[in-house]
Amino acid sequence: MKLRSLLSLRADATNLTEIPVHSLLDVVNIPTAERATPWSLIARRFGYALLLMVAIAFVAYLDRDGYSEPLTFIDALYYSAVTLSTTGYGDITPVTQTARLINIFLITPARVAFLMLLVGTTLSVLTEDSRKTLQIQQWRNSVRNHTIVIGYGTKGRSAIDALIAGGASPSSIVVIDPDPAALSVAEQRGLITVHGNGTKSGVLRVAAVSRARSVIVAPSSDDTAVLITLSVREMAPSAMIVASVRESENQHLLMQSGADSVIVSSETAGRLLGIATVTPPVVEMMEDLLSPDEGFAVAERQIADDEVGANPRHLADIVLGVVRSGELYRIDSPEAETVEPGDRLLYVRMNGAITNRD
């Protein structure tokens, strides 16, 4: 199937009814500070209950002569289990004043704590889905200006690394991928995940694409990238779409589909390979500039008031280009001879260096 024929296709734009939140429990995952499975929750609280039971048995054994019959440790453990569970067979009872005071001020509060552990565990397990449903609902109501990354392969992961290194919060990034294993890795990084195919409008709607600030399209194939871009542009007319393709001949198809920027991965890698055979240090420097968390990086900033009218070549920063009204002008272009009010500068910044102009 030729990619050109995809331009005649439209994304599935059927007006679906609002998806019930409870149906998204296995689709959307919002990482929390602590996530425990129901079984681990039961095991942990059951362990607490056993420890409490042993502790009460030890206390009863220390006062073993204060009961209706002298207690062995097994008897004390039996008495602890029967008492804390409120079974109360009555075959072992406290008879001395000391034993009865211990029951009033120690064993009775322990009985309440024991029951709270058991009931609390049951309620926690039963309400786990309810809490997650509420969490998803709150997220859907509040999510705005987030970034959606479609495809958590090598390109998607690298894009997220750059976003986080640039100051983006993991909670502001939503990953869409059909592979549960890939989503599990994303969840461990604190990213919000949506399980599904990015070509489906229903999946994009779950990710709140209409309210997204930007969408990164990074699937494994170019035809999928075209379909995703068509769907996203139809549902999110104002979002910035950055897409990746393997072959340069498909670049214009992505642009026609609605992408604001297209990265050709194969040609970029090929150029770096060619440069590396002639001047390896150039490739090292380019890698440095593209790694936002170390060495140098290409950054953007607003011009200062005292820079208006100046030639960007004469500024303290190493300026690469001027962004004016959304258009980028290279430093050697006539439009970039002087800096105008409202311009932004692309410049080389040393990572870790803080300036008052950033």
C-alpha cells in the first residue's frame, strides 16, 4: 500500500459517546507515590495482625498465673487469637486484678486495632478500583497543555528524555502504546500511560488530545505516522505536531497530513555516519548539543531590552538563529542582521549555567 493513498483516508472521527471512567481502569494508568497490588496489601496487613497476636500472647504469658488456669505459651497464643478475633470461648479467663487491668487497657485496644486491620484490608481491596476511577476522573477533568508521545520505542523514549531534561514534569507527559511491556517501563518513570493504538480516535480522546499542547508522533512505520498525524490534526487543530519518519520521500506526506515539524531519522543518522568518517569530533559536538543534560545545549530565550537593535553576532551568547513571528532566520540571513522587539534567540548554552536571561 503506497503512502500517497493514505492522504485520501480520514481518521476515524465518529462521535463516540463519552467513555465511562470505570471502563478505563485497564487503559489509563496514573502513577502514584506508592502502588500496591491487592494481594501484597492483604499479605502486609495480615503480617501486622500476626505480629499483634504474638505480642498479646507474649503479654498474657508473662502474667500466666493470672488466668483461670496456668498458661503455656501455646495457651497464651490460643487465648490471644480467640480474644482478638472476638470469638471468646470462655475456657480461659482473667481472674486476678492485674490480668483484668491488662485486658482492659491493653488487650481491648489491641482487639480494636486487630479488627481495624482486617476490616481496613477488606475495604482497601474493595475500594481500590473506586480510588483509581476517581483518580482517572480527576485527571481527565484537570489535564491541560500536556504532551502526548505516541510510540514508546527508541525515538519516543529519547524524546521523553529530552523533555524531562528540559524541565518537563513526567506527570505532564502521556504515553500511548499498544505494548503493555513498553507501558510498564513508562509507568516506572512516573509517566501517565494509555494502552491502545494511536491511530484510533477513541484512544486519542482518552488521552485528551484536544487539550494537548503538543503531540510527538514516533511509531515504528511511516504509514502509521501518517495515519496518526491525520487523526491528531483533525481532533486537535491547535496542537503542535512533531512527527518522525524513516524515509525522506515521506516527509511531505507528514507535512500535508498536518505535522508542524518532521524529523527524518534515516537521513539524519546517515549524515552523522558520513561526518563521523571524516571529522569524528564534529559528531561528538553535535551529540553534546543534542544532549540537554550534559555539556552544551541549543536553547531558546527572549531577548533582553538592552539587546534590541543589536547585531546578534555581537551578543555575549553564541547565537545560531532568530525566531521572529514564528519564523526561524539563520544568523547569516538578512532578516537576522538586527534584533527586533519580541524576537527570541536560539543560542548555545552551557548546561548547569544559570543566567538572568534564561
